[in-house]
Amino acid sequence: MDGETPIGEPKASKHPAMRRGVNLFFAGVAALVPIAGTIWLIWLIYKGLLHLGNFIIDSCVFRSINWLRGAHSAEEMWHFEFPGANLVRFALPLAVIFATGFAVTNAPGRRALGWMDEWITRIPLLGFIYAAIKQFVDALRNLGGPRKFKSVAYIDYPAPGHRLIGFVTGNYRDPDGGGDKTTVFIPTSPNPLTGFTLVVDDERVINSHISLQEASKLILSAGLVAPGQDKVEE
């Protein structure tokens, strides 16, 4: 009939200006949220390092100095206050972190760290908490690292024609006569820090030509950012 929208075609919006305004609003949110989140994270790191430096200098060092001096009143106590004191409080934890990193990347430091890990993990409950935190930190540090994932692959699941996307982590020959196996990490979406590991027969692994970066974007966006797509489609 004349004047009617053909079947199968979307009807024109009755409020195009409102729809345009909504699209602009969400486009602005999508642009600003990553920037604001990054600034907020940097601010949290700065405040955390500042508080840590304040604890080391004021609560530990100067409190010990005042105690050794026998100072009791506020007038007698020494305080770590001068122009630029906060810069020193911020820089001190950074220096400790870099010094620790330098130490544990050398043989003596690695041995000391290994001894400490072994000692702490033997303590009931505390060892479990320490191991869980260490595992989480290692996962964050190695996320997307070149030595963590080798390539992208598909696994048929839960039925033919339905595939899980995963990252190939290694290959080995089954000592019990099961043939060659491929280990594939299947991350959850949109949180790739969790997932599960599959041991799959080599011939059941479907290799993919998409890059590790494209696969990571696909998982993080829950499929909204497809391979070869730079941004989320409106």
C-alpha cells in the first residue's frame, strides 16, 4: 500500500533529533570513560605510593628517631616537612620497587625470593593467600606477553558449528600413548584473567589466522569488536 513502510525494512524514527542526541551522548561516554579511568588509576597509584612513603618516613623512620632522642612533646619531635617533602615520599617507594626489581632479576635475588616463597607457602592459610596473590600478579604481568601465548585457535564446543576461541600455550606428546597434544587456554569473556585449560588432540585444533591482539579485543569486548575492526560499531 502507498505510504506504508515495506515489510522487512525498519521504520523511520519519529524523533531523529533525540536519537542523534542519544548517540552523541554514548559516543562521548565511550571516548571519555577510558581516559577518565586511566587518570583515576594513575591518581590511585600516586596516592598509594605517597601513603606508603609517608608510612616509611614518618611512621617508621622519624618515629624511631624521636623515640631514640626521647622526644615526647610536639615541639621536641622532628618532622619530615619541607618544600618538596611529598616528592621524596612519592619517590622513595619507587626507588624501593626498582631496587627490588633489580635484585630479583639477578641470581642472588632470585635465590632469596625463591627461599622466601618456599618459607611463606609452608605457613597454613597465610601460604594459601600469598600463593593466590602471587598467581594473580603473575597473570597480570604476563598478560599478552609474547611468551605466554603462541597463537590463536578454535575448539569445536559444545557442538559442531559452535566454536570456542582460545590461545595455544604449548604442545607435548602424551607419555601414555595418547599421541600429540596441544594445550589451549580458553579465557572467559569479558574477563580474560580467568578461564580453563584444555588438552586437545593436535588434529582437533583448528588454527586461526587472526592475531593475538585481535583475539584479545574480541574477548574483552564480548564479541563487539570483530577482527579487523578498530572500533565498536554503532
